Amino acid sequence: MEKPLLPFTMSERVLANAFVDKIKRNQWLVEVWGKAPHDFTRRYEIKAKSDTLAAQEGIRRFVAEMEARRDH
């Protein structure tokens, strides 16, 4: 029986961490850094109701950006 294909291999997955700092009410500065081969750092200003939601959005944006780089 053949194994199903996974959407990404381990080397292609975008692994990242985020640090969140409050700017003002519902406004956050999110710094996201990735692990090789996506070892870049990005900063995003994000409007969100909590630091957790801001971190999730920052990582989502980072992953989208890294996947767009892969397409070129």
C-alpha cells in the first residue's frame, strides 16, 4: 500500500517563532523569526484583540511570505 503524499516535507515546512510587544490598546508589534532554510526575521504591526491572536497572525503572514519566496 502506498503512503499518502504530505503537503510539505520536513525540509520545506516553515518553522517560526514570534515575540509580541504591545504598542497600544489592540495594537501589537510582532517579531517573527524562522528556522533554516527560512532563517529570516520580519516585524509586523498587527491590530488584534490579544497577544496570542497577534502572534498567530504574525506567523501566518511570515509563512505566506516564505511560501511566496519558494514560488520564484
